[in-house]
Amino acid sequence: MNFNLEKISNLLKKAECEGIFSKAVAGFILPDGTRQIVALNTPENTVFDIASLTKVCPTSTLTLSYILEGKISVDDKVVDFIPELQTNYRDDIRIFHLLTHSLDYRVPMKTLRELPPEGILNALYTYQFNAAPGDAFNYGNPASVLLGMILCRLTGKSLQEQGAERFFRPLGMTRSGWDPVTRPENPVPRDQIMPTEICSFRGREIQGEIHDESAWVLRKLFPVGSAGMFSCVPDLLKFVQMMLNDGISGEGSDRGGANNQRVAPAGILKLASTNAFTNPAYGHCPAGAAGDCTGLGWELNAAKFMGTKVSPRTFGKTGFTGASIVADPDQGAAVVLLSNFTYPHREPNADRIHAFRAKLADTFFQG
């Protein structure tokens, strides 16, 4: 794989000309462990709201760590951690269903944004499902909100505290976390944070505060597991490299380096890059979801944003604001994109940013 700076730079500039975004940072991990960053109209360490990348950094990856350490199991009942859950099938919902989004919530969280935070949670607690857990694949925010709550109750610590202890501090992710402007540890000046949207719901430009409306409301109770993390490309490259190194920090395959350390348990890469719906090791093969493909907590082999030049084990995630991660363990390579796709106003759908993500991945992985 040969990194072609000119092709990548031209691709970003073309996206700017087409109005997909006006500012972006793209970061790359090459098979030899070196890293490259290409920035468009903003410094490479600009902090972005990473939206649903929060679901993997850190929420689901924390969960996978706890599973491997025996602190929690994919078979644990959600109601054992959240007894407030009064929905039908309450005794059948497992951690597995939250990690694989095979819990059929059909309620867009943005429709709950006018409720107080307790009202949003009550809507999730009392929702009546049309399909049994495991019978449908339905990606959305509710599962990650519940998963984040479970992690907080399991540890007695907020997701910000858990993320900092497990990942941000050990990996040197000094510009990552919730509440970037006001947090006591490593605050970020507002002018170093990318605005996300001129928001009609809040009546102002959103900069340095959570873009996702329901997560913004729920912040009054706790940082949620679905959205609200802020980070920059250099930080996220460290996180993704740790995943490619199966839990060990440091660049590339030099896992024995003096400054490297185990951050997550061995086996975490396999959990993220194996299809959870067809792997008998997990003990689950949901009938209605058998044709779907997802890792535990991570999206898997999704051509719509990963392109066609990656292996079937490629894992990743997208974020509404214009963020994405694509990591191929077979090639030992990855691409991270942060952009201002939703600024000044969001588009009707994600078609254009998905097409760009796929093109960026194809350009990088095909060398």
C-alpha cells in the first residue's frame, strides 16, 4: 500500500468544491505503523463533535473490555442493571442485543427532544416492541443510551471517567472527552472546536456543545453512550491503532516498544471484527438478523461507507456530523475522517457523505 498524498488532497478539495464540507481532517494508519494526516482549511488537531463515533469510542469498546475481563457478559439481562425497564420482552433483552442493535426500537430519538431528560428515559423504558429481541437489526441511539447507563451502574463512574481511565489518559488522547470547554481535565478553547450547525431547535450556532438533540437534553443527567464525545484525528488514530494492535498502545506492529502498554484485554480485536450474528462462539444466531453483519459494538464490512477495497473483517463506525472510522485488521491499516458535513445546516440524508467516505477508503486502501 502506497500512501498517495496528492490523490487524498485532491479528493478533499473536490468534496469542498461540491459543498459536501468546507473543513475536514483525514488521518491514516499505514500497514508499517506510520501515520499520515491531511487537513483541509483547519488545523489537524481541531476538535470535532464525533457524534455516533461515541458509540464505539468509548462506549462499546469499554463494554468489550469488561466482557473480556469477566465483569459483564453478553448474556446478562438488561433489566438486572436497569430495573426501571418496563417494556414488553423486558426479561429477554440481553447485553448482546444492545451491542448488535438487534433490539427493535422504532423511535427516532430526535422526536423525544422536547421532553425533559426523565421523559426521554421513560419513553425508552416503556416502549412496546413489535419484534422480539434478536429478530430484527435496527441501528439507532436507544440501545447505546441503555448500554452507557449499564456501564455507569456497573462501575459507579460516568462514561467520561471510564473513558479517561481506560483509554484517553493511557493513549495520550488529551483532546478527547465530553464537555470540551467546561471539563476540568484538558479543557479545549471554544475557538479550537469545529462548529456543527446553525441550529433552529436551539436558535444558535452549535460549537463546543453536543449536537445530537436528545443527547444534549440527557446531558443534564449524565454523559450518554450514544453521542456527545469530542475528539480530534490525532487522538482517534491512537485509539484505532490500539484496536488494530489488539489492545496494545503504540504505532504499528512494534507492540514490544518500551512506551507501549496493554490498554484493553487481548481478544478485543476479534470481538470487533467478527460477525456476531453468525459466530456460534457467542451463542446467538438471531433468525431475523442472520443476513445482517455486525461486530460486537462496531459496524462490520459495510461497503456504503467502507468502500470495496477492504477485507470482510473491516470494522468501523460513522457519525452524523461527518465523522467516520474504517479499520482493516487484515491490512493493518485504517482511515479516520472528521468534517463539518452538517454545517451550516444538515442535509436531508447521508448519501453524499457516505459516497465520499467510500471513495476516500477506496483511494487509500487500493494504494
